[in-house]
Amino acid sequence: MRMTSSTIRTRWSPKRDKATPQHRRAAKAAATIAAGALALSLTACGGDGDGDANSGTEGNTEETANNVTLPKLDGTSLEIAAVWSGAEQANFKKVLAEFEKRTGAKVTFVPAQDPIINFIGSKVAGGQPPDIAMLPQPGAIKQAVDRGWAKPLGAEALKELGENYSQGWQDIGKVGGKQYGVYYKAANKSLIWYNNQVFENAGASEPETWPDLLKTAQTVYDSGVTPFSVGGAEGWTLTDWFENVYLSQAGPEKYDQLAKHEIKWTDPSVKDALTTLAQVWGKANYVAGGANGALQTDFPASVTQVFTGGDQPKAAMVAAGDFAQVNIPTTMKVGTDAKVFPFPAVGDNGPVVSGGDAAVILQDSKGAQALATWLASPDAAQIQAKLGGYLSPNKNVPNSAYPNAVQQRIAKALVDAGDDFRFDMSDQAPQAFGGTPGKGEWKILQDFLKNPKDVAGTQQKLETEAAAAYGG
């Protein structure tokens, strides 16, 4: 999900440590990942020999790798909390099952509510925090450290991180120079998935620029299918739309400044981005169910409704990260029936927004450290990679582990980017502004979806909320 999802779905305030320069190099990031992402269009047209793109393991039958040393933990019970549900949770449980098999420990998955930092707070207050929590924002890691909940990673986990992760992915899990987070899951959130049959029937083609996207949308609309599905019931999907438009249109430097609230949300660059968004959100009959329908559609449904209903689905396209694959029906083959193209360039370069979920130890123990070490290993990531709908920043996960050519190209683009990537902007905001359902940016963009003509009012609301959350 947000990165959920996930969506690649860090919250910074004036008092927080700033991200290292390596993973804030915007121009290079855009060039590096966009180049890899553009290859998706070619890949998506193929799909030959990929096996069932949704079932995950077909064509990937090799035994689970064994590259990490883990201690024997017979009699040890551990809990790990995450907001994941559905197929995402089920697939992660298979990773935990392999850890249990190798160590003898018993691991219980604890379903958490969003925002997870509040969920953890209630568990800590009750004296029963999970051993590990999967935190979807670096800012949440910082909050957990500041509140005395998070524990630093031990030598074995650090060893795995050093061997398997670029410095940028290590640094984003640090607070005050100490390593607290293992970024187990990543996401490329600059993608648009589409129903290939609808495109073929309409004579539509994959767009490379925003004007091209609008032309494609009109072509699809003229064929009798609503162009876009929007999961507006979950505010983070709307922030993903905004961030892709803003990064491409305003550029990486402005993106970084807005992410840290060094410029205000009343800046003309925000006006431009909202005005651009309104070309889709405010266009009559361009969004499935209209604004009201979109606001009642959660993320999984926003994906599913594009790929059900034969050649007359509720919508033709959905802007969603790589993790959307777990919500594509198994009757639709990724790369043939369900295709994907990079989020079109609004400015000079196409955007690439990423997110991630990090494992953070809350109760320090031999077992918890071993589980963090496991999640930092390519062995663990390879298990979930085979199942689809998952992307790892671990550079030692074999590209062949991913179940289809589309996913393989997405994964390769992420790893090839090294330290040069852009983390989701809303995840760089304080929780109250960028990560709380019904509040802050999520709620304001939901309101904007209902009334996309109110650009100035939306800007002012965003700035008022951001100023309060960032502390002035």
C-alpha cells in the first residue's frame, strides 16, 4: 500500500536531521530512474515467457537462497506490526514463515491501523509494544527515536545493510547518525496502469507527456469508457498524484524545498501543480463515479475496477505504484492484459517518486535483532519478490526473482538509481500534515478533488496546516 502505500508512500521538521545530499540529487535522479522507467513501455508490450504475472512463483521455482546466518531461537516469540492487509500481508507472512523455519522462533503478525505511529504509541502506553514495527515514513522513525521507543540495529543487521543497500537507503533509516531502520520494502509510485483491451478498442496509445495523457484520456472517453480510476477514499493516493505532477513540473529543487517547508504552499509552483491536476480531476466524466464516487473508492478497488468488466470496465487507467499488481485480478496477465507506463512528463523530465517501509526494533532482544537482520537480507526479500506486487531496495536480490518482465524493469530502475532517488513528499512531512486520514494534506486534497476550481483556497489551507505541523 502506501508506502502505503506504499507507494517510492520521511517526515522532516526544523528539528529533524535532514536527508543526506546523496539521495536528494534531483536532476540525476530524474534522469537515472526515468530512463529505466521509460523502458517499462517496451517491456509492458511483451510478457512472453513470464509465467503468470500475478501468481508470483511460476517461472521462479528455484529454492530459497541461504546467504544469511541466523541464530537458533527455539522458544522465542516475537511480534511484528504493519498496516499491510490482504495479499500484501499474506505474502509477508510467508517471509516470516521462512524465518521461523530457519530459527525456530514463533513470529506473530500484528495488523496495525494508520497512522501506525499512533497505533504504536497506544501499545507502548499499554506496556505491550511489538518487537518490530514496519514504519512507512522516515519521519515516523524519527518520532519513534525521539520518544525513546526505537532501538538501534546491532552488528549483524548493520552488516547485512552494508552489503545489500546503497548508502542512500541506509542513510534514510538513520537518526542522529545511528541506524534504526531497515528499508525492507520500496515502491516506484510514478506509474499509470491501464487496461490494454480498452486502449486497443479506443485506438489509444501510451502517452509520454501530460498533454499526451490528456489526449489519450479524451480518446478513451470518446470510446465510451471513463478514463481514470481514483482511490480518493485514501488521501495518500491523491498526494501521489500531486507529487508526480509537482516534481516533474516544478523540478527537484523546488520539490525538496516544499518537502521541508522551506517554501510555502502558497508558492506559485503549487498553484501550477494544482491547476494541472484540475485538468483531470475537474474534467467532467473523467473520473470513475465522479468526485463523490472516487472519495468512496479505496486503493484496492481503484485498481480492481480498471481490470474487471471485460472491455467495459469502470475506468481505463489508474495512477498507482508497482505494488498495485497484488490488486490486479489473476485473470488479467501483467504485460499483456494489464500494462503500465511511466507517469507522463509535465515538465522537462518524467517524475519518479518512491516510498518505503522500514523495520524498526521497539523491544531489543536477540530475537528482534535476528528478525531485523533477516529482513535486511536478500534471502527474505527474494521470497516476497517472487510473489509479485513487491519491490525491494536490496541490490542483491536477483532481478530474475521478480515474476514478470514489467516488475523486473521497475526493480532494476530502482536499484540502478543507487543513492539518487526522491522519497514521497507527504512522507517527508510531519505526521499530522502528511500522513493522517481525515486531516492535513490528505483531507485538503480530498476536498480539492470535490472542488478543483478552488486552487487559491486549497493552497491557503495547505499552508495553514503545514505551518502548524512544521512549527511555523
